[in-house]
Amino acid sequence: MDILLLDALVPEAMTWLESRHSVGYHPEFADDLTSLRKAAYKTKGIVFPRQTVVTREFLDFLPKLKAVGRLHVGTDNTDLEACKERDIKVVHASSANVRSNAEYLLSSLLLLYRRGLVSALMGRRHPTTQMGRELHGSTVGILGLAPTAHTLAGMLSGLGVRLIGYDPAVHHTAPIWERLRIQPVSLPELMSQADAVSVQMLYATRFRGFVNEKLLAACKRNQLWVGISRSELFDEGALAAALCDGRIEACILDGAEASFLGDTSPLKGLKNLFVTPRLGSHTREARLRSSWYVAHRMHEAIGTAQHSGMDQLPSAPMDLELPGAVSPSQWSEPEFMIR
């Protein structure tokens, strides 16, 4: 086969790809590398799920491979240097989940500001004794200017939120701060002034344990935290202490590693810490965008098929409210990068 899918594309993108290449869908191989190596020996392109790690040793078994695809953001589970040496193109939908992640962060903030909503939905007839708050007029700290922060900033500004921000990789005089209507501040100022903090920092090994005791010592009391960044960004002991002594009232994090709440973790059992299983990118629209993007790039990477002379590369429209009203011939490829 030309392309092996271990992660599912939306049906429309799957059909489009199958009309141009020999495609197989075998999600069961994702956790069985021995069978995967045998099945994919002559395969030109593979779309991997998040949990499958592509190593140099693994690539040695795939001499025909031309492209590695992923529907999710991030390449930390792929040996990029080994792929470059073998001239293997790495395809990942880097911006397809930006809006869905921004909406996840916004909804998490709204839930924490009005925690009585959760109690009511669970069937409690009387409101919680804890008084809710409004986002309007509050101060939210933006920790990290990853693309998701750009979209989130617009959403929060529209709700009348005062935005302050810090990113270790962005100078405080950079024009991006003014463009996003975020006031750049020092890290201690962000911690001491913000009513809530949204974390969407791009992770690098030098930032391991970035959210540590020194940083959290400056927290404004009863601060609320939400985040989609890698859990390695947090010092588990420091976060647990802040959640227990009232510096952080409650925290929602998406996509933390399994060890983050493991049996030996100081965070295990804390009732004001909520961890969700990568729900930020789990929307129909995000899957549609990422599926079409990966399908296009995989098609380009492994070479043109027999129908290529007539190929037009349709892509999911950004306005997805009435997809049935738009024929594929009218679709145009969306701009995925947030500027």
C-alpha cells in the first residue's frame, strides 16, 4: 500500500486520498510495532497517532518511507533528525487545533469562575456557598504566546477582560503584545496581579519545571489556572502545595502525562485539580481541518498518483456550519497559520 493510516481521517478526506493512492487503515498496529514493521515495509507514507513514537531504529525497518504524518500538534514523539537524514517529510497539522484549544481554555475559565455550574449540572438543587465571578473586568495572565494565545486573547478582550502576559521567548517590546492587546509584564507581576492564569507555553526541555515554587510564591491568593501545555512544565510538588494552601483555588489542565497523577505524585487525589484527556483539540471542526491538511501534504510528499493531472486539492472550509451546502469543487485550502 502507498499510505498506512494508524489514526483516522474524516471520511471525506479518506475517500479523497483513496481515489489517488492505495490506502490501508489499521489502528491496531499503533501498539504492535512488530506487526507494523512487517505491514509497512514497502509503505511510502504513514499517519501515526500520538502514542506511537517514531525512532531512528524504527525507521531502519521502513526503507520506502517518504512521509510521516500526525493529526495532532507537536513533533516531540518523532526523531526529526533521523527523518531529515532519510529525506522523510514530517507532516503535522500545527495550527488546525488553534481555535478549538482557545475555546477549551475559555470554557475552562468560565467554569472555574462559575464553579456552581458544575454542581447544578450534577443535580444539586441549591447553589454552592462559593460566590461566582464574572470574567468581565477581571485580569487574566497569558503565560506563553503560542498561536492558541493569539485567538484566546481576542476572545477574552471581547469579554472585557484585562490581559497581561509573559513569554520567556518574546521580548516585552515586541509588537505582538500591542497587536494582541496584552500588556507585557514580568513574571512576578503576572503572578501577583492576575485573577486567573492561562498556560499555553511551547515546551522545550529547558522549561522543564518552569512553574516552580519560586514562581508560585508570588501567586495572588485564590488564583485560577487553566492550561494546555505539556505537564513537564509544572513542578508537581510546587503545584500541589499551591493548590493545598489556597494560592491556587482550582486548576484545569488538558492532556497531562499519565505520571502527572500517578500513585507517587503529590497531585494525586487533589479535589481542586481537574485533568482532561486532550479535549482541547477534540472537536469535529479541528479533526476536519487536520484531516484535510494531512491528506494534502501526504499526497504531495509521496508523489503524484495517476489522476494528478486533474487533481484539485479541496480542503475543509473554515466556516463549517453548513458543510453540505458547499461542493468540494468550491472549496479552497484554508490559511492554517495564525499570524
